[in-house]
Amino acid sequence: MHNSPLLDGCGENKDARVRRTGQTPAAPGSTAMHRNNVSPLASRDGLVGLGALIIGALAMAISPTFVRLADVGPFTSAFWRVFLALPALYVWMRLAERGDAPKASFTLPIWLCGVAFTGDLLFWHLAILSTSIANATFFATTAPIWVIFFGWLLFRDKVSGRVLAGLALCIAGGAALLARSLQIRFGGAIGDLEGMATGVFFGLYFLTVQAARRQTNAARVTFESSLITAAALFVVAAVVERQLWPHTLGGAAALLAMAWISHAGGQGLLAVALGKLPASFSSLVIFLEAIAAAVFGYLFIGEPVAWAQAFGGVLILAGIYVARPR
């Protein structure tokens, strides 16, 4: 599930290439890679990363439904989402590192991942219960704006015109897709602000995961950052809500499904992708959550899909295509 330390995409030993050329291999999405006209999507690793990104976005898209079905408070559901996923993530980490040398553990980027994801989940679960799912989803998908902004502010990352054009198309598509359900009203302003805060923390999460993936594999990043997040969320839930146990089997099943599908599956695959693709592009693919939310609403709740929504979905796909690494 992580890049081989021995061979690059052409099968040549990396150490040998360094000795022969005097250059170190370029990281996915780096300036050196673009100078050499090498696209992250032109390799097998890039295609694996794109596939992981798409499936991960779909897995995360269904989490609002599980939050609504869970009969516990928003902070408690956020805690169970992460805590119940830990056994699966631990097994994944042990299998991924079987036979390998010990990996860097609880590095600074991993701690920052845990903190960023704690903020993301706290505001996300509050927004789902404080405003409409459409509003919460739309404002949360503003994460690419913050990925680009904080990437420039903190790391001086330069963003191409293609990525900005793709971002504009994705935002327009998201607005069109959710236009029928969006309800901009004073009474829901707090929930909308919580959705925006979710986008800020999710953007920071993208950047910290990408930084952590330069030091270790996706499985360890996901498990250790989730351990930090679970500990923080437990304290918040125990102090604020106190009632930690679900009241019904249906509520417990919703929490377990959210943990295994949306967290272990969705966040795990996102960590895989961020080791292979640039964060600025990867964050745009998360707009697929808006498309998936509309599809799930049609399949499970019977909500009709209008032509404007279909056009919004097309705009999102076009934005992702325009922004793809060349």
C-alpha cells in the first residue's frame, strides 16, 4: 500500500539512479517532476492513487446518512467513528509493514494530522445536525480553497492556472448540484459556519497527511493520526455529552458502518492517494462527495435528480479533468 523503497516507476534501483545522475527522485506533484514533464497520473502509482481517491470520496460521502441514523450526540458519533475503526487500521498497518524495517512513528506531521482531523470531525458532525446535509456537504467541499491557500501560505506552493480553473468549475458544479437543497437562511447560519470550519480543517488535513506520507506509509499515518483523534474526541464527548452508548441496535450498526466504511475505508484510501498525487488535485476529487450524496439521495430516499443537478455533476467532472496533473 506504499511506494517501494527500492524501485522507482521504471524499475531502476533508486540508489543507482542517484549515483548515476546525482539527482534524488522527485516527489509526486513536485516542481522537479513537472520540469521533467513527468505526470503523477502517467505511472501505475498515479493510477492507483486516483482509484483510491475516487473510492475514498464515495466512502466518505455516505457518512452524513450514518450520523443522522446514529442515536448519540454529534461529538460521540465522531468519537465512535474513529475509535471503532482502530482495530481494522491496526491490522492494515501490521500487514503493510510485515517484513519491513520499523517506520517513523508519531512524527510531527502525524500529530498535526490528528489535530486537524479532530477539528474537521467536530465541526462536520455539528454542521450535519445544525443545517441541511446539502449545506454541510457544500461548505465542507470548500476544502480545496484552503488547501491552495495554506499550501501557498505555509509552503509557498505555486498553483497552476489549470488547478484554479478546475477549482472554479468544481465550486460552480457543487453549487448547481446542491442548489435545490441549499437553504441560506439566518436560522441555519451557525450550521453553515460550522460547515465552513469543516472545510478549513479538512484542507489542513490534506496538507498534513501529504507531509506525513513523505516519511511513512499510508497505514501508519491513518492508524496513528486516528489514535490521536480518538483520544481527543473521547475527552470532548465525555465532557460535553456524557452519554456515550447508543440506545438501539440500529444506532450501534450505523456507528460501526460509519467507522469501517467512511473512516477506515475513506480516510485510509485518502492517505494512500496523498502519497502518490498532489494535495491540490486530490482535494478537488473530494467534490465527488457532492455527486455521490445526490446519487445516494436518489437511490435510498427517492429524491429526484433535476437537470440542473446533472449539469452540476458534469461541471465537477470537467473541473477534475481540467486540473489533473499533466
